[in-house]
Amino acid sequence: MYCKYLHIFILVSFATTLFCQKNTDKEYRRPIIFDHYGVPQGFSGSQAICLKKTKDGFLWIGTEQGLLRYDGHRFKTYRSNPLDSTSLSSNYIPQMEVDRHGRLWLAALPDINIFDPRHGKCKKLNIPKETANEKKPNIYCFKYDERNDVMWIGTNKGLLYSQGKEIRIHKEFIEERKNTDPILSIEIDKEGIMWLAGSNGLRRYDPNTCTTVSFHRPGHNPAVPNKDEFFSSYYDQKNNVIWIGGWVHGLMKFDMKTQKMSNYTFADVTKIQNTVLAINQSGFAGEENTIWLGTNYGVKTFDILTNTFTDYKSEDHNDIKGVPGLGFCFEPTRTEGMWIGTYKGLHRYDPFKQNVKVINTPLPGGQPDWALDNICFERGSKRDSIIWFSIDYISFFRYDLVQNKLAPIPAVLKKYCDNVAPNTLYIDSKNILWLSSYNKGLVGYDLNEKKLIVPEFKIGQKEIPLVLKITEDAEGNLWLGSTSGIFIYRHGRNEITEQTDIQQFLDKINY
């Protein structure tokens, strides 16, 4: 079959997307196709707050309605049950990490839960207290040190840890008052040095000597405590950089070699809060200089070479070119692409779906927006550059993708294209273009012989049908779906006849 149908976009082995609207953006936004998972796909939560892919292939999602497991086909939900001591402490799961023993560490507020994926059971951990009346700490983050089999836990009262297969929570001693500073994010570099981000800045912590060195954002006032407001972080080992997300001041870049910090904002910070909730990289080839950001204004990317942001925020859960909701988390994988969690659910950026090229086309008649339908490539044109398409309720068009302009339509075919209210178009294996419209009916044009073909309807006294769909069988016959039944066109006879047996079957089942 020689016609590639498309509604809104084309995805073929060398895919092309035609976004047919005026391009008013000042900077280029690389088109990305996203997958969305909501209620129709079985995702029961409205928020995907944290994500973790385990070695057995399951994706685990912490939500506001419990812990979800996704096996690639179905979601399974684990929830808190007051009558079951082995269930979650809470349905609100904001943090999650996995260790080498296959256990999921969950912040199931206000507790730490150790979840056994094999049996679907939880164990609540006892956090040591210095006094009997001391409140449980708030769990802000987990970071697993694979090399030393240590689970580090950042809290509002400093740093906790458990080492080895036997779980036992200890409090890490950090010099002076910094022992109780809130820790919202943890990174561990290749030397084993820990980098602790929090409201009092970024701290370089050596667990061997228990000493720290503090770094602050540009413009920091030492006289005003807790104003760095660092919230998230990401260790870029290749570039020897710690990326830090702020609660107010956007994105920070800390050069570990020069120990200098730079600040980047995606909006005027005096007017809009620039919150970066999550930072990660996809790991895909060609994206080494791109980091992904979950912000209070949706999902964005940041180009580390040009220091520019690109926005992928969308308000529509069905918009495949954007992601709805403020960004919570990312989980890159080798096989499924990168999973994205937002306030509006679970999403996915699949690199294997990105065979897309954008062509901004001038709009016929100066129309502000229009949608292409029924796109077919004209065989024999240089580099497959000529396409035919229709715009609903208006006309058929011929377009040159190389010259990026409308191509001339043969004079004999012009009246069958202009303002005819198109239904469908098709180019068959004989390189004949078929046009069906409300105003002109069905007509063919032989693109090789450059001649018009007007088929004869052999249907007796019946009204000529309105053809809405055309397809071709292995023998080269065209099958026509219409408002009054199914018909067939045979090239040798140049005639159209009704397929009465099919119509009788449809009548029998009251279709």
C-alpha cells in the first residue's frame, strides 16, 4: 500500500511530523512524543511522587494513594490497612529507594517502611530517639551507597544510616551544629564524598573524618540563615558538577573542581518562584548536554552548553507533545526510556518513539491554525518531497517539503481540489491519486499519465454514495467505504459496484 495515513503526525521508519500552526516561539523546542498513564491505563493515583525501577523489571511508583507496581501491562496497588501490621504505615509515599538486597525503603509518613516486593509485606523501622518525648523526624530523602551497602537517610534532624543486610538505624555525627541541619538531598561522588543539600546550602561531607565544608548560592547573605533553600540535587560525574535545585532561586551549578556556583532561573525570580523539585539526565545518546528538571511550572530541560531552558509543560493529559502537572521525579531506564512522575500522574519519554522531524509550513489563506488529514506521498517526486493532504471542510493541497511551499496542482484537477469539502484521499499502487469530496464526489488522477479518471457507478437507480474511506487489496482492487455501504472499484473496467453480500450482512445485524 503506497499511502501513509496520518492524523496530526506521521511516524514511519524515517518519520516526519507536520505541526500546522504559526511558530511564535522565540527559541526552538525539540519535539518529543510522551506517553501518559492515567485511569484508562489502570493508574489509580493522581500523583506519581517518586519512582524506582528494580532489577526484576518492575517499576514502583509512590503516590498519594499508596504504592503501585507496574509490570509493563498492569498496575498493582498496595495500601495501608489499619488491621494489618504488615501493610504500609501510610498511603502517602513521597520518597523511595532500593538496596542490593531487593528491599524498597519507603517514607510512608511518618515512618520508614521496609517493603519486601516478593511477599508484598512491610516492616516499620524504629528510629532512635535522644529523649522519650522527641518527635519522629521528617524523612526528606534516601540515598543508597552500593559500594559500601549503606542506606543514607536525610531528615529534618540531620543524617541517619543503616549498613549491611541487618537493618539498624544509626545517627551520623556531623561536626558542631550541622549535625541537626535539615538534609533534603544527598549525592555521593566517585571518591565516596557526600554532598548534602538543604536550606543552609550545599555541604561537602567526608564520612571518614566527619568534617564538612559549606557552599552557598550566589548572592547569599551570611547574616540570614536558611536562605539557600536547596531542595534537590544531581551528580553529573562526567562533567564533575553537582546540579542543585532551589526552592525559590531556580537551578544552581556547582563546579566541583573550581568550587564555584552559578545560578540559572527560568523566570523572573522577583515575580515568580523558581522551584526545581527534581533533576536528572536521560542517559540517551545525544543528550549528554541536557538535564531534565521537574519544576513548579512543569517539566523542563536545560542545555548545559547554551544555559537555556526548554518548557514541556502541558495542561492536557492527552497532549502527546507535553507533560501535565508540576514535575516530581525521573527514573531513567535502558529499556523503557525515562519515566516521569508529576502532580498529574505517570508519563514516559521513550527514545525509540522520537523518529520525528518538524516542518513548519506556511498556512494556506493566512489561517491561524489548521490540521492536516489524509496525508499521502507522491511517488516519483525527488526525495519523496511532494505530499498531498486535505484540510477538513476546505480543500485538497499539494505541498513541496523541500521548497517548503505549496506545489502547483494540475489544471485539470484544480476544480476537484479547491473548496470542495474533502472526505478522503488515497494514492494506489498504480500511482493514481483518488480524491473524494462532499461537493465533487470521487475522481481519480493518473500521476504517471497525467490524465483524469472519472469512474462509472454501476449501482442502478441508487444515489451515488459519499466515499469516506479507500483501501486496496492484493489484486489492486479499491474498496470504498461510504455512507450507504461498501463498494469496489476495478481498474480494468473503470467501474464501481456495490458489495451486496457485505451490505446484507450489515443489514442482518442491524448495523
